[in-house]
Amino acid sequence: MIVLRYLFLSFFSILFITACQIKPSAAEPVKAQQTPQVYIQILGTLQDGGSPHAGCKKACCEKLFDYPDPNRLVVCLGLSDRENGHMWLFEAGPDFSRQQKMIHDRLCMPHKESVDGIFISHAHIGHYAGLMYLGKEAMDAAAVPVYTMPRLKNYFENNGPWLQLVKRKNIDLMALQADSAINLSNKIKVMPMTVPHRDEFSETVGFKIIGPNKSALFIPDIDKWEKWNKDIVEEIKKVDYAFIDGTFFDAAEINNRDIKEIPHPFVIESMQKFKDLMVKEKSKIYFIHLNHSNPLLDSSSKAYKAVNDAGFHVAKFKEMFGM
């Protein structure tokens, strides 16, 4: 009986270990046969309001209210370190619960309840509202590190319901400084960079994520590239991947809103700005943070084809990038 029990446990242990050796699909940028030791995974590609979008009566959302697309989650990146069993999220939006589960499943860490940290770029709902799930009403988490810039830290400490998360020690606010990298391990660094955006409650940052072999730029929100005190072309040249603001493809999408109230670089503007980059540099660029109206959400659209034909990419849900 003891021998049979041992064989039974050994068999299922092998099955579990094998299941954790997740191989990337052919569509993913990772070409190695096994999941890399450190990697980024796209856990969401949508703008804050998601898709279907509240109040939208256009064709882009009409059917989705009855038949939601499970691949349409609000913008989020996952960063995983297989060697040490650590994982971090970049942004905590309304789809936080699914995204946290996805990063756990990919890393095969069933014993961990929460992630090892969350980086928040700014105080707009698609980037921080998911922190509510760490509170007493849901997980009642224990001191999850939340990395914030000074104004955002102050916002969380002095405004409900977020201050309750701080007082109950559901989250542990970790201070960031612009252009100053922090070490997550001896192989992984993260550096915030302030960018111009609508800063009603906090400053806005993008992040440079530096792994043992490669680096990535993540700027989901910015007003216009020309307003930034850094040269986006030069910043792209410094990294291996650039996940950048692709909110609107062009002005035609927002004919019922004042663009001055929601400034973003149109994808067609970015493509024009980057048109003289070498093919290698263009291939680093992945447009992300797509509005529900953006034709890039439809891989059969002319806009999607135009982006790919020009040498750029549209970020895809669950794509994985070795770091």
C-alpha cells in the first residue's frame, strides 16, 4: 500500500511539474522551448474603460455587452522571475482579479495568495482601481508592496477608500523617485520616468524594466511625444521592447469628445514619427492601451494591417517576452 501511494504521488508530482513547463505559442515573441527565467507577459491591452465601454452605443461594443470577449482586459503587464518564484504587476485596473490569477497560473505558484508587488503609473481608474480587491471586502491582503511616486503615495494615504488599505496594512506603499532605478532582485531593476499627462490626482510615469538579458519600456499613457522632456526615439533605441500608448488610431474615433480633454498620440502620428527608424528598431514597438473604438482591436482591419506592414506591432493578450 505504501509503495502504491508513493507511486501515485510521484506520478501526479511529475504531471504538475510538466504542466508548469509552459511553452509559448507560435504567436508569441519568445522562441525558446521553455518559459524564460525572467519574462514579461501581456495581461491586458485595453484603455481604462475596457470593452465593451460603459455607455457606448456604437457597433464596436453593441454585441460585446451580450457576448463579452474574454481576451479584452484593461492594460496590465506581468513580470515574473521563475528562479526565485517572484512576480509583479504593472497597473492594477478593474480586471485585477483575473490578471493576478493569470500570473500565478503561468508561474505555477499555487501556494501564493498575492503578487510580490504592484507598480502604479498614475491615478486614473484603469491603473489603480483594482487595488480595491486587496481590501477587507475581498482578499484582505497582507502588506502587498505598491510602488508609487510621491503625489500618488500622498493620494492613497489621504483619500478613501484607499487610505483604509493603508491603515489596515493591506498594502505597503513603497516610494519611487523619477529616473532612479530600484532593485527587485540582483537581476531585475525598474526605473520610473515622469511623462506629461492629465495629472489631476498624481504625477504620471512610464517604466523602464531591466532584466538580466533584455529591457523594456512601458508607457501606456502620455499626452504627446513632443511634450516629453526625453526623446522617445532615443529611448526606444535603448531597450529591446517598447509597449507604448496606442489609445486612439486617429481622430475619427473620438468625433463626440473634445480631444483637448483626452490628449494622446494617435497611432498614425507615432507611426509617422518612427517611420525613419531601422527595421530592427521598429520591430521593438508594440501599441497598447487601446480604446474600445480603436480599429487595432480587430486583427482583420485595414488599420491593423497598416501597422504591421509598417514594421510595428499591436500588443496581444497573453504574449510573452523573455527578459
